[in-house]
Amino acid sequence: MYVNKISVRNFRVLSNSTLDFKDNLCLLIGRNNSGKTSFLVLLEKFLSSGTFDFNDFSLCKRKKILEIGNDSIETELSIQLILNIEYEEDDDLSNLSEFIMDLDPVRREVNILFECSIEKDKLLEAIKIAKNIPKEKYVHKYLNDFLVKNVYIFNDIEDLKIENRYRLVKKDFKDVKKLIDFEIIHAKRSVSSSEEKNGKKVLSELATNYFNTINRNEPDKFEEINELIENMDTNLGDNYATFFDEFLGNAKDFLNLESLKIVSNLKAQEILTDSSEVIYGVEKEQLPEYLNGLGHMNILYLLLNMEIKKNNFISNNKDIKLLFIEEPEAHTHPQLQYIFARKVSELVNSMHGVQTIITTHSSHIVANHPFKNIRYMLAEKDKCNYTNISIKNFYEDLRNEYSNEEEEFQFLKQYLTIESADLFFADKVIFIEGISENMLLPYFISRYDSVELDKEKKYLESNPEEKPSYIPIASQNVSILQVGANAKVFKHFLEFLKIPALIITDIDTTKKNVSNYYSCAVQDSPNNISNSTIKYYLKAPDLKEVAKFKIWLKKLVENKLECSNNYVYIAYQKNENNYHARSFEDAFINVNLSYLKSECANINGLKNRKKFCEESCIYKLTNEVIDNKSDFASSLLFKAHVNKLKWEIPSYIWEGLKWLQRN
């Protein structure tokens, strides 16, 4: 028995969202403000405890709520949570039977609707009475007093339509509590450093909770501890009677009390809470828990808390077990996140029948789990231009997009796992080919931002009524990935996640001799290019279609082709200073030639330095002087940062950064 789907309607940014969820572990990921926390909060409000207010309703419903009248239909405005539960033939249905409507032996699913609806008649009457308060203000302020939570079962999604709601069967929340066990570990945990709350024993409190839970449900496990405490309690009681007899004597005689005494009332719970603590370190170097680092405290807190939840699930023994962990990576460095990802998988697998959802922003945690576990929360606009969060089954949905490109899909999976899962959390991405671009791109971005900020500063000086609007690329959430010639592999991925991508690549012109293509300068009348990424995104015709390909190649050289993907900009070399470069190094030397000529002796990664004064063809010069690309790039950076030299940026890169900043 397990939860197959969780659907949400009209709750905050989740106006119509469905999570496909039947595995034992699910990673719920997405950019900031994509509704991950809201999703967990809604389940907690219905399955645990919590109230709703006006701000919990989706934006698409708020105007109608503020204008509520006699003609308004409450159910269209209600917040809904729908659980679709599937069960097997051999499952114990004693608790689930309360929710089974269809006795067809072939059908093995149950639909439960949790609903927070407005008591319209009572609200409208209250608005009439409160004559001095405008209707909108009253609704906004007091709506929570007119909200009611109910739970129903139904057969088909069509039953939720207004005309079919008579088919719904109302149930009691106590029946839900018998069926579903819900536990959550929030991101706002109480761990802290010693500077913030010196002496706070958070982990010791967890140990106490663990003891109390087990002692209540399985007292035999702590029989020896309980027996010791009882013996101590008796001995203390006898000693108290003797020690305090004189102290209480006058009061006892004055009040004519037959007996007045102090007794011991030791309890294991109190002893653990007040007189025990978690420590770490070897015997002579032991330190209390609050002197541990925040990262270790957080991980310890999570692991101990999971042990408590595990024992709760075992002792409660309910049919549906849901565990939610919010952002486990808090305060932890990447290596610790990596290790924790493995450990949490082990713990989840050890909790039989428990379905776990983890929300995270950690690429290290994502990279350590199978892609089949990933659910991606993506913001999309509905037909009324309101934002809704679509919860994508990353693996299944993306596999369909790559159905005719199996090799590309396999490469994508491997790359994102091994190289970078940052893409899942990026707002923008830059793909580059070589090591030179990889080393120099942060400098180029810094130069671009500096120029644009100076422009804006001058503009604002002349237009003081305007406000700053430029957002530097360096301050945006941009991932830079070196993927060589494989940028085309990411096409469907980028479309899927709607991530703007700048691809900085080389035109790579070639010419054919008798049987093979060889590299050639752009001005040498090339008849092909070797860059598959450019061909893919700029829709190159088949090379066999000679006339069409010739026209396409001419437009390519003239930079007159549009990219086939709205989320992608292809930046490749263009004519500059009356020369069209073929590669990055080629383009860089072209726009910085005068300085390189004068300072080539002081720049690493070069050879044949005298060629700077002898060779007039930039293409030949580049091939003859570049010795080591990484040494060349690092030397350029050294000159920029130490000698404050402002290198010129090739125009195709500048224009690519301009596109990225605006998208």
C-alpha cells in the first residue's frame, strides 16, 4: 500500500500541481520560491495540524474571494489536497476499508480529498454586521474565522465537479489518522552554535524523546534503567524523610498536620532531560554537544531525528507512512552533503513501507541519487497569466523528449551525475568548449558588468528620477560548464527546465581536399564546418544538398542565422577589425594584437614570439604562436589582475553576455 499521487489545488503558488509519487524516496527540487516548502506545509496542515488564512489561497483565487457574494461557489475557491492511494491484494485493508468505495476486485485504488473551504453564508452575514469595515479588508483580515476543513472520498476526478459533488462521501479525520502516519523534519531546525545559545542541549533533547518513545511503547527495552531509577527513588525518599523532618517540624505542629514530608519523585524522563547530555571526543578531550560545528550538529540532529521517526513508524504501525525532510544540507559543506546523501538512502531503505520526500537545493545530494527519484518543480504561466508550479517527473518526462536520441540521453544522465547537477538549480547557464574560455570567462563577465554599470551610473546622473535596474551577471545564479562539442546534447533538457543558455563555441570552418576535410581560415572559402553544435541549433541542411548548404554556410559566416531554440543563444566568431576568426584564441589575438606584440615576451604559453612581428595573417599567427592554451590563459589573467590590464573581449562573446544578461 502506498501513495501513488499527491495533487494540490489553490494553495499559494501551487494552484494546480500533481506529484507522481510511488517510490520509497523522492527528491523534490527546483529553484528558489518554486513551492517546495509550501507543498510540505500543506500536507502538514491537513495531516498533522494547522490553520489556513487568506494568504494561503492562490493568487488566481484571491480576487474572487475578496469579491465573494451569494453567487460565489465555495468549492471553486477551496484549497484541496488529493491523495491517490494504491493497494495490493494481500494488503491488510482493515483501516483502508473505510475509504474504499469501489468493490470491483480489479480496481485497487482509493482517492481521498482534503478540503479547506469558506463558510460563505456565515462570512457574508458577518460582513453585513461589520458595516464600518470595507468588505475586502474584512475578508482579508478575518477569513480564517470562516474556514473549515473536511475530508471526503471519491471514485473519479469527475466527482469533484460542481454538478457531481453529491457523489463525495464525507469521512472523519480520526479515520485518516488511523490510516496515515505523517512525520516531518523542517529546515528551521533548532541547532545552533555555542556563540548563539551557549549550553543548549538539542541533541540531548532528541535522545530524551527517543527514550520516552521507546519506554512508552516497548518498556522492556529499558527495564534495567527503569529499575535503577525506582531503587534510587526509594532510597532518596527514605533519606529525605530523615533529613527534612526537623525542617518541616514547626510547620507540621502549627497546622496540626498528621503528616508533612518531602518525597522523591524521580522519573526517567526528567533525569534524561536535566542530567544527561550528548558529548563527543575521546575520554580526556570530551566536549559538550553545543561546542560541535553547525554542520555536524545539523547532520547529527537529522540522523537522530530520523531514528526517532523510524521508531514512531514502527510503534504506530499505520498503513501509509510519509516522511518529509526539508533541506538537509543546511550548514554542511559539499563533502558532508555527499556522505549524508548515501546515509539517508540507507536509512530510508531500512524503514520498511515508508515513503520519503526530501526537498533540497544541494547538487551534491541530487547527484548521489538516481534520476528516477527526481521531481522538478517548474514555474509556468497559466492561461490567465498567473504562476503555477508544475511538478515534473524528471526522468520519465525527459526520457520521452529524448526518445529518438538515446545516446544523447545516456550522456546527459552521466554528465549531470558526475560533472554537475548544478544545472537543476541554475537560473542561467553558459556552455563553453575549451580550457581558455573556462579560465577567462569570469574575467570577461566582470569586465562586461563593469562597463554596463558605468553606463547606468552615467545615465542615472542625468536622470535622477530613474532607479538602478542593471543586475550584474556575476550576481546571478549562472552555471558555467565546459562541455566541449557536446552542447547540443542539452537541447531538450534546457527546454524542459526553461533555462536560458549561452553557448560560446567556435565556427570551426573546414575545407575538403580529395577525400577529407581539413581546418581552414574563414576567409579561405570553406565549404563545411566541423562544429556539430552550430549545425544542430542553427538547422544546417544535409551536406549532400550542396546548394542549400552553401547558402546556409554563407549566412552562418555573415551571422544571419536564427537559433532554433528560444532558450539558446549561439555565440561564435564574427568579422572584427576586417578579420573573421575561426577559434577563441584566434579572435582574442585579433582584438588584442597591438599589446600582444609589445608584451609577448612576458606572456606564458607562447612560442615563436618573433612571429608577432613577421606574420600578418592572424589565422597563421595563432597556429604558430600558441604553445599551451592553459598557460596562455592564466598569463592573461595575471596581467589583468596584477598589471590592471583591460583586455579587449571578442565581440561575439560580448554580444552573448549581453543576451544572457537580458534573458
